[in-house]
Amino acid sequence: MGFDLSRISREAPVLIAGPTASGKSALALELAARDGRVIVNADALQVYDCWRVLSARPSLADEAVAAHALYGHVARDQAYSVGHWLREVRAFLGRPVVIVGGTGLYFSALTEGLSEIPATPAEMRALADRRLADEGIAALLAELDAGTLARIDRLNPARVQRAWEVQASTGRGLAAWQDATGPALLPLAEAEALVIRPDVAWLDARIARRFAAMLAEGALDEVRAALPFWQPGQPWAKAIGAPELVAHLHGEISLAEAAEAATLASRQYAKRQRTWFRSRMKHWREITLP
């Protein structure tokens, strides 16, 4: 790994955030081995039971070495949100943990608090799905309030749709709901909070190698198994590489083209993650792994 573990607390809960393919899971595994910690997932795609390979969940060998929690425990048709995750992670905070992932919203909810936004009615979700598919992300963005627009990732369709659903179903912008937050479950001052800032060229190379490894490990078979249930607007279908491999299985592009497109999508996602971390994790300790 090349990182000095002695610089990380043995007692405090450890949080590790970082972009995709940046080495988060390997660092978490080292800390779990050193301190007897439970590794708790903070990645929104790794919760789904259908994506072990494509979401880069820990391997069976890794799971045999250390206790892992909140990985692969959600069915594709099961509703799951940051609120669900926060309620589940509460059970692990009384023991030694390392919470690791790339979903910044999970970490901000954990360390800053989460507003109790009412659940979106099914008919409103269906309307949002149709509008996003028919009119595109710009149509939903045009109807959001200024406070929410200033805060969300405008390039992330899932986040934009969620903001639109909240505003349409409650009459109140997502930013206003977020500002009315309760106390944090784990205040930042009580945790060892680390954010990985990798060299971009190093990370891009790792992303390319990792997707090639995913294909070798059975990612295409994983997507083939999900094909009968494929609904591109659903949260579980947002796994990077899944839409590209679906297109390949439909005969629209070659496997090489799918791999190239998926690698590019992963690099773009990593760039959005880095931007989010710079903006929202200014008080986390920056580390580099290579």
C-alpha cells in the first residue's frame, strides 16, 4: 500500500472517502486487520446483490479476511436511499469500524446530519422517470429552485431527478430540506476522516486496468443475468459499465467499444467525485496512496 498506518487512529471510527479505483478498499482491509475493525460500505452501488464484479465489491477472499457489512444486501427491486443506509450504519457505530466508499452523500449525511424528507410517492417517481427519459435532464433542472441548483451535481441524472421529485412532491426545494437537518450520527470531530486525492494520470490508468479485470472476472455474465430485469432509470442500473455492456449484448456495439465507453464513463465519474470531495470535504485529511 505504501501508506503509513501509524498515522491513523487505532481508537476512533475511520472514514475513508475517495474516487473510484483509488485504493480505498485495500486501505480499509489493512486497517481492519490491524485493529479488528468491521469494514462498512459507503458506496451506493455496492449495496446491490446483483453487482459484485461490476461495482467492485470486496472479493470473497477479502470478506473471509475481515468482517464486512452493508455489501450486496439489497435486491434490485428494493427501495434504498441514504436514509436507509444511515439507519443501518447506526448499528455498527458502537464497535471498531472503518467506513469506506465513494458516495459523498452518505458521508455528509453521517457527519453532518440528514433531513427527514418524506418518501416520494410512486406515481411521482414514475412521472420523473418518464420526463427524464422523454425531455432530458435540462427539463428537470429548469424547474429546480436556485438554492438546490447551486448545491447539486447538475451532471448526475439521478441526483437531479431526486431533487425534482422532492420539490414536486413536497413543494419545498431539496436544499431547504437539507438545511433543516437533525444532529449528525457521527460528528466529524469524533472520527478520523480521510479523503484520498490520487494523481489523475495514475487513477486513469488504474480505471482502465480495473475494467479489463472486471471483464475477465465475469462482468459480462453479471450484466447478462440482469438483462431480463433491465430498467435504465432504476438506481441499481446506474452501475458504471452496465449500460455499455447492455448495449453490447443488444448487438449495438462491440465488446471493445463497450469497454472503451465504460472506461471513459468511469473516468468522468471519478472527476465528478474529486470535484465533490474538494467542495464538501475541506475539513477531511487528504492522503495519497501511490
